[in-house]
Amino acid sequence: MENKNKFSFSQVGQFISLQEAQTYIHCYQDDQQKKGEPQEDTVWSELFGKEMLLQILQHADAVSFCFGKGTDGKMKLVVMGIDPEGRAIIGTSNAGLKDQLGQSLILANGRTCPPYCLPEDVVYVRGE
């Protein structure tokens, strides 16, 4: 399949400053509060381990990640590797047949904040 998007999937994204990160996160938090969502039901972040992410990147075709949003009543991230053509890598073998997929490389169920928030996190803590 030809990459019709005319960009390198391995070069997508950009690093931002701490101030930009805080602005994005705080705006999201404010939006959730304006919607009246109870704070205990709001997911601010989800933590995934380095070893888990590296397993995805170690797939021979992996050049990037896709973080999909899902829910089981609470927001969840679903992480998949992406190949150079922009296709999701769903297993250790991307043969396409269900019984040939091997181990799944679709990652979910990280540690959510709340309740597992990082103490004194400079991104999430407001200087009010």
C-alpha cells in the first residue's frame, strides 16, 4: 500500500515546552469541570511502562504509535504500533489472519490518574 499522506510516520509530532503542556492539560481539566463531570470520574492521564512501549517498537515494521481513545465507563487509551504505510500493527505477526496473529501488541489498561497520580507533578499541579 502506498503512503498517500506524503509524510513519514516516524517523524510525526513535535516536542513542546512545559508551559505549552501545562496549558493544554489545564484547559482540558477546565473543560471537564465546566461539563460538570465529577472529578473522581475524570481521567487526567494514563501511564504506560517503557518496557511495554518498547515491545511495540521492537516489531520490525513499527515506526510510530497511535493512541486511540476508548471507554469502559471511564476514558481509556488504546496504544498500537503503526507501520510505514500507516497501518496498525495488531500482533507479533501482522499476517492478517486471526489465528496467525501471535501475541497481541495492542496496549491498554495503564495506570490512570486519578487514582494513581504522580505526587507534585509539575505538569498537573497548578501554581495557584
